[in-house]
Amino acid sequence: MTRRVLLLLALLLLSPVISEAQTTLLVLQSQPGDYIGGGLNQSFNEVDGSFQVNVINNDVNFSFNTASYSHFWNLAFGAPNHAPLVAGVYEGATRAPFRAPGEPGLDVWGDGRGCNQLTGRFEVLEVTYGSNGNVTTFAATFEQHCEGMTPALLGAMLYNANTPAPPQLNVTLDGCLHCHAGDHLIAQITLRNPGTRVTPVEIKVGVRLPDGTGISVFGPDGQHLVIPLPAGLDTTFPVLNLTWPAGVPPGVWHVEGTLIEPVLGRTFSRDVKTFAVEP
């Protein structure tokens, strides 16, 4: 299996490179159990609907809606003490309209769902302002936890951005989700690079057993892979394809995938799917 995965990844290098352009894009990756995103992975660009931005008390606010309002999303990013937002990492964010002094503000809500209380973090990768004080370019990634829950809503907001759109990783499971000996399971990884530039990434994919033990699907000598993702890439490949033997530890298992920026270590994308092995 490891050799097949490596061959598939090597073929990615043959994809063409697309010329650079400014990007407006909203990416939402909702982990299972996250209320706001409903456990779905979604992305929206200017073809899908309309984006608006405004700055209120130095907080940067975005809204998106499709023409029929079948989807609508709102995002707020704010620096501590309502200082002007600049590029950098903002840890310990709380719900933007109600944050305490010294706390950064974050709030992502939409499609009729919002948090009463939230915690999270975000990183502003790019922000510029026009002469009227409104935002002209913006790029940020974020992580939001609603009502103290562990599952996260991860994503990115780009507006006329020169910064590349962050690549995405999604995990899907086919076959048994409540598995017994003899049942079949296939775990697949989808890699997407919605940006207009080749993006180097470090890929981590593993299985976590019920006792917390983690096993990389790439083996002990290649637990992390670093490859360049071609611009416009959208590809899916299997990382597990197995029939369960008898005697496997019962309980909840996880298939986890992460994309990391190799030099700075910034997390581009994370996804996890769960299944149960039953006696």
C-alpha cells in the first residue's frame, strides 16, 4: 500500500501550473461533531455568490451569500483591544462581539447556525487597506470551537488575496463504519490546491487506535511526506484498503490527515473520520 501511495503522489508532479491571480474564496472544513459547519467540507468563490467586506471599530467583517440565500456565511476577525488588524497569529480568540479586553475576536457563523460562546485562533496572512479605511486585500486561516466542544470548524477567508489559497485535505471512508471481522474498509484522501501556485506541503496520514496509539500509513521510515501540490489539483487516492481480521482491538478508531507548510510548520488543513470496530 505504501508503494502505491508514493507512486500516486509522484504523478501529481506532472500536472500543469496555472498563472497567478488574485483570489476571493471561503473554505470551511467542519470536523464531525462541529455544530456550525455540520461536519461538511465546503468552499465558495465569486462564481458561487457575492462577497462583502466592511471594517467596524477596526474589526474586519465578511459576508457571503448565494443568489438564492441557500448558503450564507459571516466572519469577523479582530485584534485585541480593537487595534487595527495586521498580519500575524492571534491565539486565544473568543467571540468577537463579546470579547474581553486583551483578547482577539473571531466569529464564523452561517446557514442559520451560530455559537453562543467560542474559542479559537486565526492567522492573518495578508491585509491591506484603502484610503477609505476599508480592506482591499485579505487572507486568513482560522480554527473555531463552539460551546467548549472539541470538534473544530477550520477554514480560510481570502478576499482579492495575493496570498495563495491554502491547500485542503479531506478524509472519506467507504465500507463498514461499524466493523466486524471479515468486513471491508477503504479510507481515501482527497488533496486539493485551489490556488494558482504550486504549494509545497508536508502530508501526515495515520490511524489512531482506541487506546490512543497512532500509526502512520506511510510507515516508520516515511511518516511524513513533503511534495509540491500543483496549482488547480483535485485528486483522490486510497490510503487504506483492508478486510478486518479477528482479534483487532474493539472501540472507536480514527483516520487522521494533516497538511502542513513545511518551512514554517503552519497547518493548512486537517480532517479526521471515525469508525467503530466491534467484537
